[in-house]
Amino acid sequence: MTLSPTSIQAEFSSTFVDEWVRAGVRHAVISPGSRSSAIAIALLSDRRIDVIVRLDERSAAFFALGIAVATKTPVIMLTTSGTAAAEVHAAVVEADLARVPLIIVTADRPVELHDVHAPQTIDQSHLFAGCLRYHLDLPVPTEETRAHWRSFASRLVAESSHGAKGAGPVQANIAFREPIVGGVGELPSGRQDGSPWHQVVRGDEMSAGVPAHVLDLFVSTRRVVVIVGGEALSDPSLVLEYARHRGWPVLGDARAIGRSPH
């Protein structure tokens, strides 16, 4: 499909899809609608993702849930704006309780169409309160936010797979302003080796020391802040020693840092 002229909303959507693929996403379920067209087109245009279209949002969400259970990997569930987004609530609750990695992407109206009695407009930012591992509420994409697009997309996958409460559902509520569709120009560059923007290191991997691939990432990064959670490390001394050597600040929970004499 060829669309022109180029659209920042199309470039935003293609960047998100590319970053999702880098982070390991291979499946998406779409319930079509006009407001979500930019992301739907980006998903359908990327051959690396298996896309399934289901008209009914409730059944589509449970279909996505089933794929995530079978593959044990995050699955995209895309809906348009308004009450369509509310239809996936039951699957979100199920994903929360069963710890299933599910990425709910809800297209939304821009802020100027909120609370003005525009048709099919509801508050989509709090639809799934209490059930999510992470929530991202994004305004209409702009050039000013371009540098953060990959970070936003990558974090959705990371939080869905490795949230503080375990795997589970996350939501990205993204506003789109008409015209929604258009051609795609040059995307913000990702990591040269094809890896995702954010990398997650599990606590049990850190227990025996800092993995080599994590050290490589640190060495190649100029500015680093090390964050140590309460149950992240059985012995934080190696991390603290390395951070002190590199001159990096460490923000740590007392339950983790307190185990070290440093």
C-alpha cells in the first residue's frame, strides 16, 4: 500500500511496530476502526508480525489472550477509540490474574475532542485501573516526541513481560488527529544490532554477577543510572563496585543495598 504525503502519525506507528518486533513481538490482533488506522496499517505492512483481524473486540481480545498463553510472549491487541476499547476489559482482567503478557493499544480522540459530546468519546485513560502492569497515555504524535517513540514502544513490551508483579497486561492509549493515515518517511533509528531499546535483566541472572551482555551495554552508554529493586540482587556488591568505578549514581531499595557493606 502506498500512501502520500508522509504523515508523522504513520511514521510514529511504523516506529512502534518496528520496536515491538525488535523486542520480540510476533503476533497482533486487530479490531478495525478509523481512529486506529495508522497503527493497523503499520502492523499489516510489517511481514514480521502475524496479524489476525477480528471484528468483535471482546472475542478479539480473548483470541489475543489465547495466543499469548500459547506462545508465552506479548501479543498486541489493537482497538479503535470510544466504547470499543471498553469491550476488551474482561480479557484484561483475565490477563492480570493469570499473568499473561498482553499489550492493549487503544486509539483515542485528541484532547480537543474530549468532553465536548463528540460521538463515541469516553475516558480511556482509566478503563483498566487496578489490572495493568503499566499504563502509557500519549498525546498526538509530534516532532518533539520523536526521540522517545522507541523508548515508549519498547517499555510496553518490557513491562508486559517482566513487570514488578510478573507478566501481565499493559495499555498504550494513543491520541490521533485527522488526517490519520499517510505515507511513511524515515523512522527514528533504533539500536544498530537490532536489539530493543530497553533490555530487561532478571534478578536470578544478576545473582551470580553482572552478565557480560549487560556490561557491554553499560560500557557503550555514556550516561547511566543504576536502579536496584528490593528483591533484585542477592549480592549487590558487584553492581555497586562497578557503578562506583564508572561514576554512575545508584538508586537502590534499602532491602537490596542494605545487604552490602558498601
